[in-house]
Amino acid sequence: MSFDQLNAELQARKEQSLYRQRRILQSPQSPEVIVDGKACLAFCSNDYLGLANHPDVITALKKGADSFGVGGGASHLVNGHSQAHHALEEELAEFTGRPRALLFSTGYMANIGAVNALLDKRDAVFQDRVNHASLLDAGLLSGARFQRFLHNDSENLATRLKRTEARRKLVVCDGVFSMDGDLAELPDICQTAADHNAWVMVDDAHGIGCIGKQGRGTVDHFDLGGDQVQVLMGTLGKAFGTSGAFVAGSEELIETLIQHARTYIYTTSMSPAIAEATRASLKLVQQDEWRREKLQHLITRFQKGCAQLGVPLMESPTPIQPIMVGEADRAMAISAALEAKGIFIGAIRPPTVPQGEARLRVTLSAAHTDEQLDRLLDALSDVMTQIKQREDA
Ligand code: PMP
């Protein structure tokens, strides 16, 4: 069998400006990066607090490797669960105010594992329409009845919960929506779920570290706890600057995951050195309030700058500040023009976002300076004018 068919599909993606291409980063994560040999100012990393390249985190990683080695060596249930993993789990449980926390090697695996350990075809899962792909995949894989409710619309959720009979009902949403940057309306969603005897799972990949007291995330921001959000997932590859993820919750939840979450059971544990690095970054997340204050300052400055320039932003209170541009080819043209000016921001296109809603997903980090942000605004001003002139011609 030849690959002609695949070639034709790949070609079609290129023609629709949907072709995905990797870039080679030749420097650490930081506002100033080298991409494919060229120095750029990056506004597309999820390293929101600037910890991915922090000296304390790097030192902890090195010491962790000295004490525990680099490789996890085996799955947690065989002999890959080190003292480093165990200590990090205990610290994450305390941080999130939950009895227990369980480490996963990635956020994608945490979502797949948690949803599938809890649900099967006797159950029903209710997902916000714009939930992250890993949550949608988790729900589909579980075989539970799968429903998507309108974005942040708890009335629509209530209607769906009411008319569904199931052994278990699980409502799932992002805490901060990854491509839009807005917060889940958790108080309403949790109340609606409680009224219909459903559990709530929140994926706080983009909220943990950035909002809430000491960076405890979206659930804490809304003053909710384990009684309202029974399953809390957080990732470590974004604000924490390392990699991996955790699920926090009750004793019963975590023991159930250990028994049934296949993406926990059948995979090698994360590097213990990464676990040690994450313990160092957890300390910084909690103690460095200035990083969140700095982010807030940059968010406000960026929003004001865009309003002055007439650059259309989505409404978001978080470091995710998407610029709506419409069609995929337009997003690609703007991204390329910005790159020619030394600004690196990836274009987000369908199917990651709906058709006609391509965007430049600007992300801010506490590591950015005002001067760097102003360079972005200047470049945006030039590029948006240039694109408009080209379109009007
Ligand atoms: N959930 C959300 C909301 C995400 O944005 C991401 C990562 N983009 C994930 C889960 C997956 O996390 P990880 O990168 O650790 O697999």
C-alpha cells in the first residue's frame, strides 16, 4: 500500500493553511529565545511565572538527579515511586487543600486516566464545549454517554443533567479555558452539578500557579473546595515550569485512580529529578507573590495598549490574551509578519479552535518586561496596519 493518500491529505492541509510545523528552540524558555537560529521575543510559552529556567529549579533538578537518578525506572506500582515523587505528592495535597494528590507524567495522561477510572458505559459525562482536547478525548474513550454543554452556560448544563439517567454523572471543565483565557463560571457550574447529584472535575492547567491565594488556582479563586470540585487536576509544565501533572482529591478518589487509571498504572513514573525540581518550583509558586502581581500588571498594560491600537482581544483576565483574527490564512500571515519583526507568536487554527476563529494566542509571563511588552505592541500596530492595507487593496 502506498502513501499517496497521506500525501494528498498533507497537501490539502497546506493549501488550507492548516499544516502544523514544529520550530526548533535553541535556547531555554525565556522571553528572549533563539528559534531556528534567529533571536526572537516570544509571547507563546505557557511558562507563566518564568520558572522553567529559574536557578533554584535547575539546582533542585541537578541535586535530584544526584540523589535519585534521572530515570523513573519503572511504573509507580512496580518500583518507580521514589521518595521524591512521594514528597511532591504530599506537598501538592497540602497546597491544594486536599487529602491526597497523585502524580501523572503529563496532563493529557492525568485527564485520560482520571475520567476513565471513574466512568464507563453506565455513566454520563458533561463537558463544556471548549474544553481541552485531552478532556474531550478522555470522555469519548470512557464509553460514558458524552454531552457537550454551551460554553459556561449552567442552564444548558442543568437541562442536560436533568434529562440524563446514569449511574454516575461527571461535569468536566477547564478552570481557565486554554485557547480563550476566560475562567469557568465555577460557582454556577458546581451548584448546578450539586443540584443534580453530579461530581465536578476541573482541569486547572492554566489557572494553577497564576490565580488564587498563593497560586492555588481557579477553584480557590472562587472560594470553592473539595466538596464542590471533587476532582482537581493541575499540570506542572506551565506555571510550575517543569513537566507532569497531578490529580488531587479525597482518599477514595486517589485510591480508585491507583487501582484503575491505566495511564497511571501502565507507564513509567516521571523522572524523580523532575519531581525534585517541581518541589523547588512549588516553593517559588507559593512565596513569590510578586510574580502574579507582575503578570497582572502586564495583562492590564497589554489590554490598554491593544484597546488604543484597535487590536481585537478576547475578553480574558488571565495571561492568555488571544487576538481574534478569523481565518487560518490571516492568522498565518500575521504570525509570519510578526516573526519578520522578531516576535514569535504561534497561530492557533482549526481544529484546535472552531472554523473562522483562528487567533494569535498571546501569552504573557512574569519574566517579560514592560519594554518587551511595548515592543510587542509596536510590532502589532505595524503588522495589523500592513495586513489591513493589503486586504483593502
Ligand atoms: N489540559 C489543558 C487545559 C491544557 O492546556 C493542556 C496542555 N496544553 C493539558 C491539559 C495537557 O497537559 P500536558 O501538556 O501536561 O500533557
